Amino acid sequence: MIAHGTFSLKSAEYNLKNLKMKKLLYITLIAFGIGLFASSCYDDDSTLDVNAIPDITLDTTGVATLTVYQFENLKVIPELDHQGLSESELEYEWKINLEPNDTIYEVVGNERDLDFLVEFKPNLSGNFHQLVYTVTNTRTNLDHIFAWPVKVLNNIGEGLVVAHTEDGATTDISHIMSPSVTPDYEEVSVKHNVYSAINGSTIPGITKQMRYTKLGRDDVMFGITETSIYTINTLDYTFGGSNGDLFYAERSNYEPQALGGVNQGDLYLANGTITSTYLGASTKIGLPFDSDFTAPDIIAANGVSNPIVVISFYDEVNGQFVYQPSVTPFGDNTMYATPNSPSGAFDPTTQPGYVNLAAGVSTTGEFMHLLKNNGTGEVALFTFDEGVSGFPTPEAPKPIAKFDLSGAPGIDEAENFAFLDDQKVMYYATSTKVYAVLYGTATPTIEERYTVPSGETITTLQVYRQADYPVRFSGEYMPLNNKALIMSTFDDTTGRVYLLPYINTGIGNIDTPNIEIFSGFGKVTAIATQL
């Protein structure tokens, strides 16, 4: 909890108060030259000998620039000397300009002290807002005016980005920071409706997936709805661009299927095709791979450096499994049907009638595909090895096993799934329960792991992985990275985000005493991590 305190200009300390979290923190006044001014009293020659006009002064010792973090409260308690005037004879007004160096001001307070939630985007170097404090002597109608520059700093760092909807038609974005998901951070900060506060509106459509990456030199969050792809600049959470803004070549329509990523490749799935563009060196998305196969919404993409095979998926149109060795121009980026193997556990070329439920890749390169047969209702987990390295084209992934999960409790209604990549555990969620499928032996074991409180319904489920996992060039990952589930729920009025640590390798029990819950959202539709 952030400590509470007070401020006086004389001591040159300010309190910041987070209005939503009811927390205060201190900010320091930074020395900066400004024309701090106060109006002087007029000369009343007719009464000057008998009625001295009281002056109002403000102790400004050491006071210059005010520095405040975006989405924190600026709380100012000025030390005034009003020379015998009573408080009832004074009126107060605080106002700030809406843009740095602008002349349009908004009144943000009419009390002696200021308590104002700062939602302005962070300032560029050398740009400041101006805070103006006016104290009016109602006896004489004289205004005494004081002003300071205000620098707004970025207060959104590494953490969880939450897409949620209040109206079922548009998306707003909120942000979570806590010691579990934010390095070198000791508090809990939940900033609600960040996007609409900054941009003045919500995002059209319901966001179904988000992904953090680089776009040229900028850090951005990509998001997709049923009819759009968009970006948000994570420096200040301003809108970046959408649809045609993001492509070198205009597309006939924008109906995104999914987003993904591999080492030096950002994946965009739409219209049954896969596009890979290294957006760290590009500012727009390129052209899709040319293929006779139809890519589904769900694929398995190996994000490690130099895997044998990068992509594997089940083609629902042709009823077969497909693999792609590389996504770079320097490798074999052709899509191939996965051939049958005499010693394989199943024939990957003839598996018609299935739809994709989930897919994943293990740390050893093993591909996992969870499918459901629309005709028979069978739910099955198909696994493949990583393939065999070879030049110019590696050998295809070989079928390892097929597990029938049709009897798993509630799996027919499950919509959310999550594979662990370092142990043979898959989670799935019904509307109210989370189950673990342990498939390390020939016969899988299914066990219940968590039940949400009464009235809540699960809306999303995924593994907590930091945005640059599994390739990090320096530094350590957070202790919970790849060791916790992120789950969201909704109870018809409030959305919640759960952080569920799991323990016991190969078993996946939930560490119940250490569950964290963040609330106050609309219905959560997607969650992503950002750096």
C-alpha cells in the first residue's frame, strides 16, 4: 500500500493520489524556470489612507515544475497567507490546459486544495501543461493567480493488458501492474478504461485477441476484432492505425483470424492464409504465403530460435495436418502435407471431419493439436515430434500419439484451453471449472483444478508468459513466467482477472493461497502481456 501524507509548498513535497486505488504517493518538485506570477492589488486612492487591501501570497520556495504520472492523482495543498481574510471571503479555481502550450483550459477544481486525476498522455521532451491556481478575494473582487508547468510521465509499464466490453459492441482497454507481473514494482495498480480516457472513445467491435510487438522502433499492441486489425501505441495508449494503415498492399477485406509470433516473425492469419513479417524491421505487414492449404484460426507456431519446423496446423478443409519448415526468405517457407509414417501412431493425411480447438508447442519442439470431430463428437489430442533436421528441407514431424478425451468432464462445452510447454499438461475450462489433462502416460488423467465463485462465468484462459517469451537476449524472466494461468470471469456486472499460479510439475495443481484477483472491468474478451 502506498503511504498517505500531506503536502505544502513550503516543504516542496506533493502528494499524488490514485483515485481508483485510493493510494497516495509523493512527487518531487523539479527546479525549472517559469514566470510564476500573482496579480497585484489596484490602488484605491479614495480609501487608501483608511482601508488597506489585504494581499494573498503563496510560499513558493523551491517550487518550479510539477511532475505527475499518467493515471495518478495530483493532490496539491498550497500554503497560503491571506493576511487575516477568512476562508469564507475567498474563492478558488484550478484549471489546466488540455494540450501542452495550448490556450484552451479546463477547470479541474474549485476547492482550496487540488485533487485531480491526470489522464493526459505523457509529455514529449520540452512540452508541458500549465496548471493555473486563482484565489479570488470576494471582498475586493481581486484575483491572485499562480501558475506552474506540469510534466506528465508514462505510468504504464510491463504488466497485463485487458480488453473488455461494457456494451457488447465496442472494446475498451485497461491495464494491470503488480509485483507478480511487473519487474521491480511493489504496488498493485489497476488502471481502468485507459484507451477511452486517452482517445475519447472506445474501439469499434469486440477484441478477440491481442499481441504486443515492435512496429519499426515503436512498441505497439496489436488487436483484432471480427472485421478489423488495429494497433495501440503502448507509450501513451493512443490509437496507432487500423486495417489499410497497417499493410503494404490493401486487402479486399479485413476479417482477421488470429495473431501469432515466432523468432523474427510476426504472424497474421486471415482468409485461410498466413502472413509473416518481421515488424521489428518493418512498419507494415507484407503479403501472405502462397499455398494450396487453408489455415485455420488456430495453429501451432514454434517461437524458439532456429526450430526444425516452425508451423504445424490441422487443415479443416482438406482433413489433414500441414507443416511449414520456415517463415523466412532464407529457409523453406513452403507448406507441406504431413506424410503418413509406417511407425506413426495415426495417419495424418486422413483425419477428416475435425475442427480445431487448441494447439501448442513444447520446449522440445513437440506439436500438440486438440481437435473435435463434428460428426462423432470425439475430442482427441494429436501429438507430433519436432521433425528431423535436414537441408534444404527437414523431415516432417512424425505422429507420436492420439489421446481420446471424449469422456473428459465438460469438455464438450469447453471453449478455453491452455497447453503447458514444459510438461505434459493441458488445461481446459468449462463455464465454471478449470480441469487439467495429464497426458504423460498412455492413458490421460483428467482432474479438476479450480472452481470459480458462484455467479461468475469463465471468459478467457491462457498461460502467463511475458511478451518476449521464449526468446530473451538479456535479463531474467519473472518468477511466475510460464508458471501461472491467467483467467477472466464475468458475473453479468463485473469482470475479474485471476492470476492462478500452478505447482507440482506434471500435475498442475493450483497454488490456491497465492491466487491474485483484479476486478472492476467489463466482460473480458482478451488479455495480453506487454513489456
